[in-house]
Amino acid sequence: MRASARLSGTLIALGAALVAAAVAPAMAADGDETFLFGAPLAPGRLAATCFERRYDEAHLSAHPRQNVTAVIILATRDEWQDAPVILDLSLTFRKTSEPVRLSGACSAVDGKADRLSCGIECDGGSFALERDAAGRLYFVPGRDLALCGGEEEPSPGARMGADDRRFRLEPVPAASCAGIAAGDDMRFKLTRSPPAP
């Protein structure tokens, strides 16, 4: 009788763990989507949102240790079932002619509705996205942020400066950021039939 009760308790605990494991990814995705898009996304619909910050000469002159001149972040989710949210990131630096472009993904941080933890594919480092009490979005680069290894190497000037720590971003139309989307298919979709905001 005692062994039977123990087995029953074990099966109940195992069932609860499996349910929790199945629900956890959905909750993380909801947190990710709500943070970036303002609400969980309807399944099977294209979604895109974009944020950017560009610094003028006056700002850069006043902040000589800031090397970043522009930040653009495009978040997209394709229409296919269980499509993940992909982030494309473009960084422009003072002494580079071409922006550095990276792609990755973010996940919700347990207990922190105002922060996402993000990683760049190919071990390209990490960054965070944060929202303040007023809902403004901030890009917080990790010191390990880098281009993926391969034939292309970043320009020597494509490095974070001492003041490149936190960037407040502004929302812009997703179609205007289509050029930084990693895939041709997504670029086409954003320029031909951009999703409603």
C-alpha cells in the first residue's frame, strides 16, 4: 500500500513537471512577443517592428568616447507555424563605411518583465533589451558583441567605445528597416506587404 502511494505520488509529480516544461516555452515566447510587439502575436501572421537611434555630429562631438553612430533593431516573426522571433541588428561606427550586421534571438528573463536577454548567432556575443518605467526601449550591448567568425572580419574601427553602454531607441516603420533583414524572403515581405502596426 505504501509503495503504491509512493508510485502514485511520483507519477503525479512527473506529470506536473511535464506540464510545466510544456508551458514554459510558451510563456517565454509570450514574454518575448509582448516586450517587443506590445502583445502576444496571433499565430500564422507576419509580424515586424523596428527601433533605431542615429546620432548627429553635435552629439558625437560632445561624447568623444562613443564610437557607435547608429543602432537599428528589427524584430520579425514569419507566418509559418511556431516561427521564432528573429532580431536583426545593425551597428554603424565612426570610422566604418559599412554597418556591422548581426542576427540573433531573445528570451524573457525570469521575474523581469522589463528586460530581454539576447544572443547573436555563431557565438557572436550577447546584448540586452530593456524598457524603463515610461516604456522607452534601450539597447544594452554586451562587451562580447562581435561578428560571427567567417570570411568577413569586422573593420578595426567596428568596436564598442567606452561610452557605448546604453542606447535609447525610437520606434520607426518596420518597412523602413527591411534592408537589414537577414533573409531575402523577409526583406521582400516587409517591402511588398508590411504588417500592420
